[in-house]
Amino acid sequence: MIEIKEIMKILPHAYPFLLVDRILEVEAGKRIVGIKNVTYNEPFFPGHFPGRPIMPGVLIVEAMAQTAGMLVFQSVDEESRKNPVFFLGMDNVKFRKPVIPGDQLRLEIEMTKHRQSIWGFKGKALVDGKLVAEAELLAMLGEEK
């Protein structure tokens, strides 16, 4: 298990844009499972939507991408860990159910391809075991400049 303090050392994101609270499982080069606790005090809820708070779909996909970034980090050697992971794209994104305050997103990411510096993933977001979103993600391990 990887706790939030370690995640904060690895991912370049900070509040309010760090969207992974914990990593539950990691199989380097294969898969990862992360958690995002969705609370009413998230900065996006007052405007999305007043009186009916729903987590924006783009942030659900971003949470999947950040979890995928953690998988890349766990799958490379120490030297490569100095390089940033860049989110390149998303395909076949589908939103199945709204995510609301009090939900816990379970982010299940499976690596589908890895060629040189390009990584492909299939991501699922679940709440209480039910699929709320899915996407195919593409990332690149860059070079520190």
C-alpha cells in the first residue's frame, strides 16, 4: 500500500489537483489500484452543480491518469523515476453514473502496451463495485529538462 505522503513525493500535482489518496495494489508493469475519496469540500462542487454536486467527468479521468502515472513510476528503474510522466491522450471515454460527495472512487488501471517511452492503459473507475467511468489512456515518460 502507498499512502498519500509517498504519493505526494512521486506525483507533481498538489492541492486541489492531486486526485489520488492511496494506492492499494501494484503489480509493476501490469496493474494498479488506487483510491480517491470524494468529499463535499472539493473545490469544484460549488459550481458543478449548485444544489446537485457531481464530480466532473474530466476529473475522474484525471484521477485515472494520475493512478496510471503511479504505475509507470513503480514499473521503471531508479534513474527513469527522475523523469516526468506526461498524459498524452484518452480514447473511448464513457461515463456510466454520477460521482457525488461521500463516494469512494476505486481506480483500476491495467497496462495495455509499453513501447520505448509510450505507455497505454485501460482504466476503470468504480463506486461500491459499480462501474462509473472507463477510458483508454496514453502517457509518455519524458525527460527532465
